[in-house]
Amino acid sequence: MQRAATKTLFNYWNELRGSRSAPERKNVDPTKIRHALSNTFILEANDIQEFSFRLAGSHLCSTYCRELKGRDFETLWNPRDRDALKTLIKAVTEDHAVALITFEGVSQSANKMNFETILLPLRHNGSSTNRILGAMTAADEPYWFGAQPIIDQRITGLRLIWPDDLATKSTFLDISSELSDDLLDISQQSPLAPVSSDVHGIKARRYSHLSVIDGGRN
């Protein structure tokens, strides 16, 4: 986690959840994250588990030069990355992992920016599968920020984190720090049910090209 908004939101979320895998949406107090609020968003799922923006901070909307409320989260991403994104969302909503994503955004004039995004599980009416709390922050803000919308974005790295493992040596699980074009070119694949696999001799569950290793959540 490199950006201040990412750290602020994660620390608040982690404190709020206590011993639970995820906090309740109704307990989130915007005043507690006011310094990160403009970069913060909440996603909600429809009946077929497609996530759209329920809330989006002003700074985030400036990135795309438009209001994001009601817009499909998946459509922001390059089509080649959407299966990977669905896999990450499944890990967040079903396994209660935290997803950390870095990506490169490209403007309509082919200018580029680097971003960091975090996705955090959030309970709503007792379910953790229909809300996600997140933040998205640019590494820097060039002169054209807010005037040229980001129209395409490609994942450059991703990581799954299990907060209950923070005291262990294997705190962070790097799924991929540098995704190759071959790994990203998965538009012809559909999300797979998890299957057993081995990663360096450790038992894991594989979703598409991602391997999920269970940590100390027991």
C-alpha cells in the first residue's frame, strides 16, 4: 500500500471490523475517513452479481470526468482484464480477502497515469456478497488530470491480503506483481470454479490463473 487514502481506508476498515471478517455498511462513519473520502467508493451488486458504483468520491469522479454513481465498475477496465477482476471480486466477497490492485490508466489523448485501488469486503443486511468498500488514488496528478478522462485501464499488479494474517511472516500474498500479456489475455476464458492446486508445495485453490492460499484464518 503506497497511497495515503489506501492506508487510511484499510486501517479504518480493519479497526471497524474487529474480530469479524468484514464490518457492517451501517457502521461506516464518513467523518472517520474524511481525508480519504474524495477517493473512496462503495460498490453494490445486482441480482447477477454485477457491481456498480453506489457512491463515488469527487476526486474519483474527476479521474473519469463524469459522475460514476450507477455505472458498472467492470466497464472501466480493459476487456482483457475483466475475468481477472471478477476473480478478485469473488475472493473479496466470498473469501473475505482484501484486494490491492495497481493499474495504468490511459486518457483520451493517450496520456498515462498510474493508480492504486483497494477493494474491501463490506456486510449489508448480514451478507458480505453485495457490497464492496474501496478507494482509488493516482500516483501523481499531471496538468491534464480532470480535463482528460481516463478511458482505458490495464492491471499492472495485484495482491490478495488476509487481515487476520497480519501478525504472521506471510502477511501478504503476491498473486502477481507484474502481469504478462499472456496472463492478461484471458478474454476467451470464463471464470472457473476453484480447483485444487499446488503453489511451491503449498495447497491452494485456483480460480482461472489466480491461486488462493489459505493463511491463518482458522
